[in-house]
Amino acid sequence: MAPAGRPVASLRESFPGLEILDQAEQLIPYSFDGTAELTQLPAAVVFPRSTGEVASVLRWSSKHKVPVVARGSGTGLSGGSVPVRSGVVLCLSRMDKILEVDAANLTLRAESGAITSAVAAAAEKAGLFYPPDPGSMRISTIGGNVAENSGGLRGLKYGVTRDYVMGLEVVLAGGEVIRTGNQCVKDVAGYTLRDLFIGSEGTLGVITQVLLKLLPPPLSRKTMLAVYDEMEQAARTVSAIIAAKIIPCTLEFLDHVTLNCVEDHAAIGLPRDAEAILLMETDGHPAAVESEAEAMARIARAHGARSLQKAANAAEAASLAAARRTAFAALARVRPTTILEDATVPRSRLAEMIAFIREVSRRHQVKIGTFGHMGDGNLHPTFLTDEKNGEEMRRVEAAMREIFEKAVELGGTITGEHGVGLAKKKFLEAAVGRANVELMRRIKAALDPDGLLNPGKIFDFS
């Protein structure tokens, strides 16, 4: 074991060629992610440039019993990449190459530090389509997306990151490199180990390469924005669209608080008196798109939409979508601290859950703007607060707890796409049950018996 206080010296001695940061002012940008309140300086930050270097650092970590937290761009919203005191941050941002786009097999291989939008652009350049589109895609890394099983606006029709991962290269805690999955559409040889690492938040291994499935791009797309006087009307519209056997690629909503923040921020032209707006988008064959768009417009009007705007071209579509894509940035300008939460319920319980969030907001006297993926039941109640105000933060914590408890009561979950990390681990057992948490601990013990990989995340492990 490295002597106390000497992990950095030991690291530098062992890897003289590696880029290593260890000065306090250098470490600050790596001491937090996108989650409010959570921060911790690591002992050092290491920037490997190859799988071999990652493996070497993990062998060193295992030998000296030094905790390691893998990190991409640090955009996570559950404290998943917050460092450990005296531990090392393994920042994979230098491993950012798109290694191969295989049009014959409809796959793309990339290093884990590749930016998500670069992955999507590489697919598009080859005439193909990578559907997952998390809100952070311009800065988040594909490895981070896999580690968190990220979602996005197109999740209703196209699914989440997990649905596009065909293979992974992963470095285990002791430095062993494994490759799981391949370009075959069908493969049932043994356990599907790649699924074990997807969504594991870096607690079971460090993902260094990903093999992704691509699709042919949709030939046509139609975007619409519906305005409502009642949130329940928007929720009923969504239920009716799904009941009509239409699966749009996007069904997103903003509540009254959020749309007014967006209007303050971006002056898009949204009606400030509306209680909700619903962004609807369909894609596919031109004939099917026209038919589905007309059907959705009829359903929206039948369920109370007071106005409905259709984009005439790609520029207008981007303008309408901007209302949803700028929601978080707009809310973040209102108060010193923005806590973006992530509760999911069955679509049939959406109206009930949204009404409950409003009631909690009034009762605890905290400002909450709610937006999200109404088509798949994934809500983002966003707390606008000030972490320096202890009394207000206690009310925020109480409101947050009630929202998660209600989501579980309604048959939902505490997170649909942001992960558990540090922020939600106290709610995990209530959401999935003690037996499941214990099984997770047994898996962790098998792959990382010393508990060195991203310790303290998802659940406590000793």
C-alpha cells in the first residue's frame, strides 16, 4: 500500500510519462460534476491516452489500494463522478477518437471520451443515424452515456443508450481488459456481460471503448408545438396519442414556470399565460409522417390545445425544439442553485404526478419548474433554490423526498436517466427492494472486492 499522503508521489514515480495534475487550483474543476452541493478535491487527476494506460493505472490502484473515479466531461446530475478524498480521478477525455464507422454492418466504434455529438455527426456523415440525444450531448462523452445509460428527447420511439450498445471494452479493477459483445445482431453465447456495465456508473469497471448500433436515418420529420391552459390536457393528449398506436420520436413538455423562464432567457415567443406546452415530433417515411402529424394535431385539439403551431421547414422545427432544449439553461439563471431531478412514472399516472409536484411545491414553499419526456413518463422537477440558505435547503430536501416516494408509490422509479450516484442512493432500497440491493453488492464484491472503483456511489459497500 502507498504510504499515507504519498499516492501522488507513487503515481508520478510509476508513470513518469502520464499527464498528472495534483495542485489544488488544478484539481478544482474535477472536484464536482453537474450536481448541486456535492464537491470533493481528489488527490490527483490522471489523463490516460490508451486502454493500456488505463489498465496500468488500475493495476497500480489495486496494488496500493487507492480509490479511482472514472470521469468524462463531468456533466452527470447525480454525483456519479464526484471524487473521493485521497483518491485519483481517471479522466478519459483524451481518449476521444471515433475509431470506425462500418456502413456495411451499421456500427460505429469509438473511444469512451468521444463527445456524443461527435458520434452522432460521424454517423450522419456516413449517411446513418445514432438516435440517443441526451440534453448534454454537445459536451457529454459516449462512455459517460453508457455508464449512466443516458436517455434523451427521442427515447420514446428509439429507446435509450443501452438499446444501441453492441459491445464494450472494459478495464476491470485489477487491470484486466475484457471485450464483450460484437457486430453480430444475434449472439446468445453465455451471459450478456455488456449489460452488466451499462448503467453501472463506473462501479464495476472502466469503459474504454464502445461499439454502437446505427440506423438508417428517417426520410422525413414533422415538428409541432401545442399550447394548453391546463397541464392535465397535455397529459391526456399524450395518453390519447399512444392509445391511437402512434409512437412519435418526441413528446416533450414544459410547465408554466419553465416556459416563462425559457421566454425570459431566449424570447422564443411562447405564451406566458399558458399552463403547459407540448413539443410533438414524428419521423419516418414521408407519407407516414404526414398521416401521423395530422392525427396528432387532431388529438391535441380534441384534448384542449388552444393553439397548435406546425414547423414548415427545418429552421422552424429547430426554433420550436429550442423551447425544450433550452429549458435547463433557462431555469439555471433564476436562482443561485439549480437541482435538476429525475423521477419517472407510468404514462397513465403523469397527470397525477405533475399535480403532486405542484402541491409539494406550494406546501414546502419551494420553486419547482417541471419539464421532461412526457411520452415516456420521465419528469424533471427542477428546484430553483440557494444552497447557502440552510433553512430553504431543508425544505427542498423534504420536497424531493416526497416526490421520489410518490413516484415509487405510483409504480415508477427514482431515476429514468440520470443514475443514482451519491444524490439518490438513500432512496435506492425503497425503489428496488433490499434483495436487489444485496444482489448488487454481491456483484460489486465479485468484480471489485476492494471497493476501489467509484466507491460510495449507488449504494454503500464495505
